[in-house]
Amino acid sequence: MKQKKNPKKIKIAILFHKYSPENEGISVSIKRLAHNLPSNFEVHIISGQNTKSKLELLQGYVKTTKEKGVFIHYFPFDNSFDSERYGWSLDNFLNAIKTLHTKYSFDILHSYYVTPSGYIGTLASKLLNIPCIVSVRGGDIGANIFDTKRFGWIEWTLNNCDYVTFVNEYLKELAQSIAPISAKSKVIPNSFFADDVLSNTKSVTVRNKTNFVLGYIGDIKKRKGFIYLLEALNDLKTNNIHLLVLGSFAESEKEIYTKYIKENHLSKIISFHKPLPHERIGDFFEAVDAVILPSIDEGSPNVLFESMFFAKPIIGTNISAINQTVNNEIDALLVEPRNPTELKKAILKLSQQHSLANKLGKNAKAKSQKMLGVKSEVQQFESIYHPLLKNK
């Protein structure tokens, strides 16, 4: 009796220049996809590993590990855009894809971010004759559209990749204004995956604990609207409100925020903590009464889904990435972006109306249990992969 041959696995290479699922939002999304693709996929993550060593950057050696069946290949990378080392890093990225393809014979390339991963992935797909997908995120086109040095990369990549996905409609509209991508694009919002989120400890503490603790998670930079949050807090210093921040300053903006905090004597009502490993993010939610997202633009923020999962009332801005998920006065309070006065009013309202806070948190929790699940998200990506593979 003849034995059945095992079907050939589809080998997918997921490309990102800084995979770090411990505390980096997009990396969490990549990990969610990589570990939930069905067993007929062989998954490889090709990622830069940050280094300032010129020797390592010149050598460009690839190091491979394996985590729960997923191959992770790291190459040396320096994200200093205006440095010669960035050029070396991109060369290492392209070489890693080509070298690993020689060994594993990838069937499809899937890049996260247009620059640099999408650009390098699309270039590699042309050289190796492999179909490629680019997943656009909030910190991608929205953040780089005014960067004249990167705009050419964005335009070329959108024109030449085989398919583009977006986490919200606004990003798709923005991309469509740059290149004709409507026939080869789809919006796939983030799903929520709570299995690795634990809340059995409370290691994050708040200095000068007050009656109402407001939580902020994420990088501290312009597009996150943090300066407007500081302005709002400046008018709330006597209202028994404390802000707990879990994130790091963008180096180019750090001086601006620290100077504002010092000049306005805000340090007594703000606690800063370094990012936590993702599996311990529950520690943060145990310490706060509500979560605030004062963003100017976003992709599909994981913190929004996590806040809903933990039944925390949310204050967010009325932008596509947020209002596609929650509704004002039903499961969140939404205000116009770049408006510290509205932020201040929403913070006061939530801190003073406990029944409203409880209602918003309860409704958000209920909605999170009905939202797009991991299985559905993965199936939507599969529905893109298979037609591209047939045309390979």
C-alpha cells in the first residue's frame, strides 16, 4: 500500500526591520499572524537586529533561531536613516532575503511597513520572482508622507508590490492618492489575541496615588498627540488626576516634552515607566482607572483592544483608527485630535462620573468579545496569499 505524500508546505517570509514582540506593537501583530497560520505554512520571520557595531554591519551575518515552529532570522541593522550604516543595513536586509531564499525557497514575501521592509521586499520579489504583499501600518505612510527622502520609495513600492493591506480606511485612501492600488488592496483591521496577556501581578506602581489614574501606552512622539495631553493636564493639576506613562520618548522630541513638564511643574502628577514585556501588560491595566489615546493618527492600536479586553474606559481621538472600533458615549469618549481643551473636558468627565466610566468599560469589554478574532484575520490574509501563489 502506497503511503500518502505529505503536501508541500507554503513557505512564507515575513519581513520587518525590527521584530521585537516583547514590547513593540507591530511585532505583536506579526507574531499573532506567524503563530496562527495553519500547519500547511512554513513561517520565516526575517528581521533586523539593532546594532551600532560597524564590524557586524559590514559582515552582515544572519543568525537563525526557532520559536514554536517559526523560524526567526536576524541580520545586523542600524536604523540611523541619515547614516552610511543605514545603507549597509538595507544591503544586509536584501542579502538576507536572497541568501535564505537559496536555502528555503520561499513562495511568498510579506512585508510590514512600506519603508524600509516593503521597499526591500518588493525589490527582492522582482529579483527572485516571488509574489509580495506589503502591510501598511499607522506609523508608516502617515508618518513618512512628508519625508522627501522616503516618498520615492513609498511611491515605487505601492506601484510595484503585488498586493497591499491596510489596518484602516484612511491609510488606504492616503495610499490611493499616491498610487493606483484600489484593485490590489484590502483593509484588514487588527484582531485581538489575549492568550499571552497576563494580569496576575501588579508590578507597575504609581507615585502619589490619587483617586483617578489615567494610563498612556506607546511611544511619546508627535503623531501620538502627547503634547496635547500635557497641555490638558496643565489645566488639571489641582483635580486629583495622575498620569501613568508606559513608553519611551522619541529622541528627537525628548527635550521638548521634558522642558514642558519641568516648566509647568507636571512631574508630580506624571509617572514614567519603561515598556513592559507584552505578556505582562496586564500589570499596567491593573494600575489605571482609564486609558487615553490622544493620537493625531494611528494604524490599529493594540492598546485600544487591550483596554477593551480589560474593561477600561477609554478616551480617544475621533480618527479612523479609533472610531472604526469604538463609538462616542457608548464604549469610549471621543474628542477631536489636536484639541487639549476637549481632552481636558473628557478627562474631567470620566474622573467625576463613575457610573459613566463603568458603563463605557463594561460595553468595551462586551464589544471586544465580539470583535474580529485571530482566526478571521488569518483567513483574510490566506485569501490574499493563495491567488498570488496560483499566479506565481
